[in-house]
Amino acid sequence: MKFVIGISLLVASPFFFAPQLPEARSGFDNKSNGLVDDATPTADQAKFEETEALSNGIGPLCMPTR
């Protein structure tokens, strides 16, 4: 029984002595994360926010098969 308790404490000890992780940043400032320039996310956001209309169609066009 002592062996099982000892092994359990040994396995759990890294969790007790691990350093605290920093808090995640809260909030979104609409800036690039550094992987691309600031113009790319701005252009992507504009394309994403476009409103579709019925005149745009309802989906991809299917090509007729021969």
C-alpha cells in the first residue's frame, strides 16, 4: 500500500511544482499576429463581412458532364 501511495505522489509531484502559466490575453485589437502584414487580415476581414444576396447565386455552378 505504501508503494502505491509513493508512486502516486511521485507521478503527481511535477504538477505541484510546475511554474504558473501566464494569463491568456483577453481582448482583440484587430491587429495582425505578426505572421503577415496588417493589410492581409484587414482585407480578409472585409471579404468575410461581405453580405451575400440572392442575386449572387445559391452555390457553386455545376459543370455539365458529357
